[in-house]
Amino acid sequence: MTAPEELLRVEGLRKTFPGVVALDNVDFDLRRGEVHVLLGENGAGKSTLIKMLSGAYRPDRGRIFVEGREVRVDDAQAAEALGIATIYQEFNLVPDLTVAENIFLGRQPRRFGLVDHRRMREDAARLLRRVGVDVRPDAKVRDLGIARLQMVEIAKALSLEARVLIMDEPTAVLTSEEVDKLFVIVRQLRAVGVGIVFITHHLEEIAALGDRVTVLRDGRSIDQVPASTPEDELVQLMVGRSIEQQYPRERPDTGEALLSVRGLTRDGVFHDVGFDVHAGEVVGLAGLVGSGRTEVARAVFGADPYDAGTVEVRGEALARHDVPAAMGAGLGLVPEDRKGQGLVLDASVQENLGLVTLRATTRHGLVDLKGRRAAAARIAEQLGVRMSGLGQHVRTLSGGNQQKVVIGKWLLADTKVLILDEPTRGIDVGAKVEIYQLINELTASGHAVLMISSDLPEVLGMSDRVLVMAQGRIAGELPAAEATQDAVMALAVGAAPIDHRAPADHPEAKQEEEGPRGH
């Protein structure tokens, strides 16, 4: 049998940044009609490799071949001309343009020298139907939720009719149903000869979709194995060590209730929500799409208003919709969107770690720079943040290290109750375990954690109790010994809906919340 035709090959690729070797002598190849998974921890070099293939970076050394011919990929236009399209984890869309305008940006169909808007809308509608998303071509991108933005990015890549399609964490923000739709599209593309480079941290997706796997570690290509390789072997290749326990929850004795919520209600969003979180405890918050988990967390933290109910920290009632009061009482929130809401991307590691304590370390208008630097260095070392130095811009860190910085700023403030919303989304398996160990350290020292996650095994593995939300209400509570995927799902679909509708201008009506994904 003839071997599949080689579409893409890189040999000895090397890329350095000041103080960091991002890639070192990496080899990789892609065949026509295959899904080649690129696997590795955050910081292993995956993003650097795909940015060189897409023209965002130029290699310091090494060669790139497309269909056997050595090429230079100097910019995005050169990559597009070579038939290489990339769907980045961070969306590359213009918020104020329509969906159709984004799909065909820079390549609008023309008629008599003018943009043919009718044809552009029709072509966009055809592509949107192909990816199975119900979005109007003339809708503004800024009005779409995260999952729909992802599908628009995929439609945009399909419009290029690329021979090589690079997909960087395309399932990270999708529900199980949306992942299934995406896999159908990927298989269709593979069937017509498109070569697909697929990056994922969800190991169960590899055997379901992949053909081969190349593992990167510390900027080097470690091995190339079949997609059928057992998950524990893939993990060992990724991190260079075995991970004996994926969810290493240590359950200390619990103490007083640090956070008490009673009767929390926001018309049309959530109703009569009540729970306690005790010192030394991790309480998981699970639920389906639109259940109201994130909205409750934001209301508890004071980021969003609510109509009725109370929030108390260590017995002291908090004022409604007052973030400074919540922070002063010892509440912290690690948001779902760490890059958009949890970090200042163009600021340094030190500056981000000091965001919460800036006011406390300022006297008479002067900032204690020496003290802040020492504190930042201490917490960065404690968390194991991999960086070139405290002055490194957070934007250039890997996802796992960015998440450590988001959590670290609350640790510096000695936060008593930390709310974690999707704490390991888009983070590799090695970094996940480090985050879980950090949660253990927090609770062992008498702090409390409220954890929201769409990853059901994560909720079950790390929670001492699980609260299940459905249709804006607490549908039930399960102790760790009784919490199973079936039990959680039974509660998630069993509650009666609240008899309200979210106002059209409320974020609940515009944002999409990911449902739980089982492994």
C-alpha cells in the first residue's frame, strides 16, 4: 500500500527569545488526510511551532517543506498562499465587523470593482451551515458568545480551502454537543485529503480523532507515537514522569463557615440560592448550560448586582454589588476568562501579582516597590511560575503559568475564600495537577475554595461536597462519597425552571456558559 503523501515537514527547527529557548531542533511532519496531534505541557513549544508554520514567527534555524519543496513562511499571507490556515486559541476576529465580513476579511468577493455584499453573505451562510452553527452572517461578532466565536473562526479557515489546517485547542470552549459537531467537520476534511494539526489537552480526544501524536517537552520533540497509545503513557511522555493520581485531593478537617449565602436571587437568572463553604473545604459547583453557576459566583463577589438575599463572610454581611468590600472581607475570584478579566496582559508578572495589594502597599501616594518585588518573588517561587524573570510580560507566559499568576495575586492578599471559575480550562495535565496541589495547600492552611468547573471528573475528584445547579436553582447537594457523574447529571436535569426570562440586554442573554464535559 502506498504511504500517504507528505504535505508538510519541518526539520531541526529552533527558536529562541531573550533568556528562553522555545524550540530546539524540532522535527515534525504531516500527511495528506490525517489528524496529527501535537501534544505537550504549556510551555513545551507547541504555540511557537504553529506560529512559525503560520508566519507569525521566523525560525532561527531549521527548514520547512510544503509538498516536498523548501519554503519560507515570512508572514500570514505567505502561509495562506501555501495553503496553511491556523485557528488560534485566542480568536483573531474584529468585534465591530459582521460575521460575514470577518470570514472574508481582506478577501471580499467583488463585482464591478465593489464589494459584493450579497454574495459575501450567501457564501458565509453556506460556510456557517457547514460547521452547524446558527448564526446570521450579518450579526456583529461582538454580540456572539465564546462557542459561536470558535465556530466562526472555523468557518473562516474553511473559506481559505486550506490543504493544511492547524487547530489550537479548538474544543477548549465548546460543550460536548459542539465538540461532536466539530469532530464531524474534522473527519469530513480528513476524508477529502486535508492534513490537520490538532492541539488539545483533552487526552480522550486523541484516540477518538487522531492518527499520530508528536509529543513536545521543554522545546524538543520527544517522540512520535500512534493515537491509540494509552493515556498514562502519553502523560509520562509529556511531563517526563508518571502522575500516579490525577486528582490528588487531600481532605483536611473543616472548620467554621467562612462564606454563607442565603436566598440569593436575581430575576430571570438565579433564584433562592443558598449554601455555606467552610474553612478547609472545597465545594464544587456543577450544572448544565445556562444553569447560572458563573452568574452566582459573580454576584457573590460583588461583580454583578442581585435583587434579594445575603452574602456573609465570617459572619459579616457584605454590601451588594461592591467588589472592594468583598475583597476587603477576604473574597477572591479567579474568573473563567483569565486573559480578558484576570490579567493585564501587557504588564509584567510582578505588576500582575501585585494588582490586588496595590492599595495596601501604597503610603502617601508612594508605592513600596522593594516590598512588592520581594512579595512577588516569594509567591512566584512558591507557585513554581516558569518565567525568565519578574519583569516578563504575562502575555508571553504559557496558559498554566498565567493561571498561577491569577491565583497568586489573591494569595498575596491572604484571601480567605477563593472562588475558582474553570480553574484548569486550557491547561495541560501536568499544570492541572500543580493547580490541584495548590488548592490542597490553601484548604490545609484553613482557607476555603468554591470551584466551578465544566469538567465533571475534576469536580468529583477535587470537591468535598458538590452543589448542582439547574435552571438557576440549587437542585441538590452531594457529599463526595455519593457524588458520581450519573448522580450529578440526574440533579442537573431534574429541577423545575424558574419562571422568569433574562432581560435582552443582560449578559446572561448574550453569553454562553459551557456545560459539564465527562471524560
